[in-house]
Amino acid sequence: MATAYSLNEAQQQAVDHAQGAALVIAGAGSGKTRVLTARIEALLDRGVPPESILAFTFTNRAAKEMRERIEKAVGPDAKRLWVGTFHATAVRLLRRECATLGLPAGFSIYDREDQESLLRGILKELGLSDAGFKVGVVLGRISDCKNALVTPDECERAAMTPFDRSVAQCYRKYQAGLRGAGALDFDDLIAESVRLFLEHPAAGERWSRRFSQILVDEYQDTNHAQFRLVQALAAAHGNLFVVGDDDQSIYGWRGADLANVLDFERAFPGAVTIRLEQNYRSTRNILDAANAVVANNQARKGKTLWSEREAGAMIRFALCADEADEARRVRRFLEAKVSLGRRLRDCAVLYRTNAQSRSLETELRSAGIAYEIVGGVSFFQRREVKDMLAYLRLLVNPQDTASFYRIWNTPRRGLGPAVQAQIEARMAAGVPTPLDALRQLSNEGALKGAAKAGAQSLLALYDDLRAHPDEPLDQMFMRLLEKTAYLAHLEANSEDDLADRRSNVEELGASAAAFAAAGRGGLLEYLSECSLLTDADRLSETTDRVLLLTAHNAKGLEFDVVTVTGLEEGLMPHASSLDDPSELEEERRLFYVALTRARDEVMLTAAAYRRRIDGAWGSQVSRFVDEIPPHLLEREEAQYHSWSMPQRPASGRAAGGPAGARGAGESPQRRTWSSSARATRSRETEDLGGRTYQQDEFSQISFDEEVPGVGPSHGVNAAGRGETARRAVGRRVHHAKFGHGTVLEAEGEGPDMKLTVRFTGSIKKVLARFVTGGSDED
């Protein structure tokens, strides 16, 4: 079967690998999916039972494509393979071993909103809500602990500061809250799977022996917990086949560990390393540019992509006046491609942060160009979708308090805080579920008026749904819609977006029907799939629209034409990376990923000035543009802009701008406004933040001057007023807990001014009154 593929020599070597561990360094567009699929077919040809093969993929979409390819080749046997993402595979494993681990059979999977709701209550309970403890920050710390397999006990023992001890306390209560609700979060799915192997060796060995062949795609994106899971699964036989690209490791910020690739041979002695360097996607010019940029990184295995394709078009780089001019350039570029026969869906516009999409959306919308944002509000995060799923989740997991409180008064049933207090009191006394507590209150006559009628209505609904346990999924969904009168609720509570919300509910119902028709399982399996799907898995390949998405979200996708915007120091590379060599290398890998999404053409853009909430700051073109060999780059510029191609820029701060950028005209290394243009712009004004500023105020601020209200003996006070906020950016400050840092942004006035400060290893938001001025030597 594998011989049906046209494989090059390196690909064939990977497919034919016999026993033991193998690391396949697969460059972008080098046919890694083909290799993985061909290897699985070759294993089946050798007589390996399908149920003994476990393949981890990065996305549900990739898993689906792999299953479909294999099914075409081997037929029904493909259904016996285990192919899925780490999280989807962990769910399957945990559903089978929930009793071993003491988990409820119908455990819920909490999404971000559910997690935040649980933690918000904990912070309030501990009196930390007003003490600078942000939900997102604490959740991030908890996630880091779980990805490192650090338990609450270990977290408490390692805590060195009051902040760390409070986080550890939150972690312990957060885990208790999850267990009380019969729920796991995404990090738990992996951590609990690892716990199965560590604490229940007999069960672990059983699973390791069941899967005699382990394959992992996108291995460079695995974290420590995933590494430990893979290591445990391969322990009985050592047959581990991983495919990854160290040059595409871009998820360090969420725990991915590049060392899993770099140290693979050390972790698995005797492992074979195979390099796939022939690219089948991009033109030679695109590959040469990508190779040249990523060669500046130190932490890499090393490879050089090559292609038999033509050299192709040069990479275009447009230096624009500002973000509005940038959006116009992108729009004209897209219109030119369409006029030459390209479809919009063959094109993508990439950026570093979601906020950059605003000017692009405005321009495309005004021009009538169809577009789709990837990474906005996910389908499964939309209010009406979450409402319907919460009703269903409560059916399989009555302990799920988050789902209960989401729907108990939706539609309105007269149930509120007073009833909630009674339910929580009953549960504290030992009543197992909120529905049981509500039933007790109703039966005992403790509820009156609207609350009594509402409780009876909700309980009757669940009694009716439970009376039909074997009802097909699509019929159950329709019964739920009818009994809740949810569509009528939408009509009464939606205004301009009623049609969209109604269609979302109908789409969810259609997905339930399709799931049932495909015979993929019942309600529990459907809810698990809904918890794991992302919008990337739902992208249409038929709708003609240009995709707008971050470079991170573009991973794994490819397009004929790619535009990468915002190539400025402080954006790409991001400001948070400029003082950390390893983070800067990850930003370079992100740019490499963006370049290699393109098959035929790449356009790069930067803005000389980019407006922010506190002004229009001069920007420095990204060092990554300067790392592309000049003969591969075709440069364009705004008509009123003069050119001076800089050497590779040094790390530094803009005058008032984001870290890593300099004001236009500040340095001989800068691209500067011409003297006539500067004279013109110095007379132009911008109305920003309630005050009109001369443009040159933003580019001529010197941070050698003392900033009013910032000094070694006091925080920012009201003396500087609005002037202080503008001039505080870029200053070195000191915080009692976080140490020395650099002010990136300032908002407000006086002691309550909010500062965004880059400290060593992190970026924090603090009030000005809690910092003092000074250098690292203070």
C-alpha cells in the first residue's frame, strides 16, 4: 500500500524504519502527512493490528484527513486505528479508565469560560479579587503547573513569595472545585492520563502493550506532560516514531518544549534521525528567504529546505505610512491577484496580534471584499451554543455546577441568588448535585412563587429527558429545543443578531444529526467532540473569502498568496521577546512559519507610524525583513517617504513607542521621514485621548529627561498629570515583588495610573503608586 505513494529517498527511509525510536525532522511542505500516512499503511502491510497503532496529530482536522486517506487505502480496518489529537486521545483513554482514577464516567470538560467562572469565585472567597490577582494570570500559572506535572502539594512546597503561596492556594481550591463538579480542564486531560501510568502501573503497562506502534505529528509543539505521556506509552516496546520541525516550534508561551526535539536522542538512546528537506509547496525564492532568516537561530537541529519548483516571484516588501495605508496596500494587492484569476480563498493575510485586524477589516469591508476572521469568537463559545450544550452536559454529569448555573434561569424561571444560596448550603451539607438540592427545596416547600414554578419546570424538563435515555441524538436535541422554548427565548432577548443566533442553534442541531448518522457514538461522545473542536476544524473550503488570521493560527495551513503585515520591531518580533534570546528565536520561527505558508507569492508590510491608544508612534522595520537576502526582496514605499535601508537594528525602545521600536528619524539606522515630509507632518495634529498633539511630540521625546513623579523614593504622583503617562513609557522602574522592569504602556493619571511593565521573564500590569524609578543598579 505504501508503494502507491511517490516517495523521495528520505521519505521512503522514514516509512521503512523498522523498530525502535525515530525522529523525522520534517521541514515545512516536505510531505510529512504523506510520510505518516504511508508509514501507518506500511505497518498494516507488515501485519500490525490496526488497534495496536496510535497516532497523535496536532489538530482534529489533521486527524480527520489522515483517517480518510488511510480508509481509502485499507478500507474499514482504518476505523480500528487510534488517530486523534493528544486531548481527544486522552479523553478516550480516561473514559475507559475513569473508575481506576476515581473520575465520574460522564466527567465534563471545562472550557476557558467555565474555568474563569470557577476561579473568579475562588479569588473572591480568598479575598484576592481586589489584590491585583487577575483571573487570567492565575489560570496561566495553574496551567503551567499542570503542564509541568506539578501538583498543588508540590506547588505549595515550592512557593517562595506571598504571591506564589496565594497562587498555590488558588490551585488547590481550583482542583477541588473541578473535582466537586465532576469536571476536568484541558490540562487535566493530559495530566490525568500521565497519572494513570505513574500511579497505576498495571493499567499503564496494559495500555503500553496494547499500542505497539506510537506515532506523533508536530512533535516540536509537545509540552512536558505530553512528552511524559508518549514516553510512558512507548515504555514497553520503544517503537516511537515522531515527526517535527524545530524551526516551526512556536508555542513556547503555552508550554511547548523545544528540548523535546533537540534532546530526542538523549531521551531515547539509539534513536534514528531522518531529515526531510525537499519542499513540495513553495517556490525557491520563498524557501531561500525562509532558510536565510531561520539560519540566524542557534537552537536548531539544522537543515536546508530546497525545491524543484521554479524560482518564482520575488518577495515584495511595502513600507507604508501608517496602518490605514498598510490596509489599503493589502486591499489593492488582493484586488490585483483576483484580477489575474486568483480566488480570494487562495489568499491569506497574517498578523502577529488579533488587534491588528481592525484596520484590515475596515478597508476590506468598505471595498466589498469578502473575508473571514479565524480566531474570533469560536462557534462553540457563542452564548446560544454554550446554553444548549450546558443542558446536554448536565444530563450526563449532574455534578456539573457550571452547566447547571448557566441554564437554570435560561430561559427565565424566577431562580436567583437567594435560591442559589440555599442550593449551595444543601450541597455543603452533603447533597451530591445541584439538581438534587433543587429537588429537595422544591419537595420541602422551601421555594415560593416564581421560584417554585421555575424549579418545578426545570426538574420536569430533566425528568422528561432522562425518561428517554436511548433516544437518537438528533431527536433528543429537538426535544430539548421544544421543552425549553429556547428559540422563543432568543426571539425575546435578541435584537439585531436574532437571525445569527437562531442559525447557530440550527447548525448545532445539524451537527448532532450528522454525528448520529455517522454512528460515531452517543451523547457522551458528542459532547466530548464538541469540547475538543476549534473553529480551525470548521473552516469551509468552498466559500470564496480571504482569511485573516494570526501567524500562530496559520500553522498547518497553506495558501497560494500570503501577506504578512505589521513587520515592525515590537510587533514581529513582539515587544515581550526583545530582551530574551530564546523568545526572540521563537518569534523568528513564527516569521519562518508565516513565510512558508505560501505556495507562490509573499507580500510583507510594515507601517512607519502605527497608532496606539496613547499616540502614533514611529516604528522600526522588523529585523526579520533585513535578514532576507536583498536579491530576494522587491521593495516598495509610500510616495512621501524617504528610504534608508538600516543595518540589523539593535534592541531598543521607541521614543514613547513599544519596546524594541525607535521613533522615525531618531537614529542613522532608521528609515526616516524626508525633511519636507517631516515639516509637513510636524504641522499635522492628532486628537488622541482627549488632547491634541503635534506629531513630532511623539518622535522627539527624550527619556534622558526626568519623568515628573517618578523617582527612586516615590511612585508616580499626580504632579505630572497627563504628561506623566505619556513620558513614563520607556522608563526603568522597580516593583517590590517583580523587581526591575521597563514601562511599555501607561494609561490614566496620578497614583492610579496603570502601567504595563516588562519585568524579567514576564509582563505585568501594575498601578504607578506601587513602583519606584531607578536602574537595575539601584
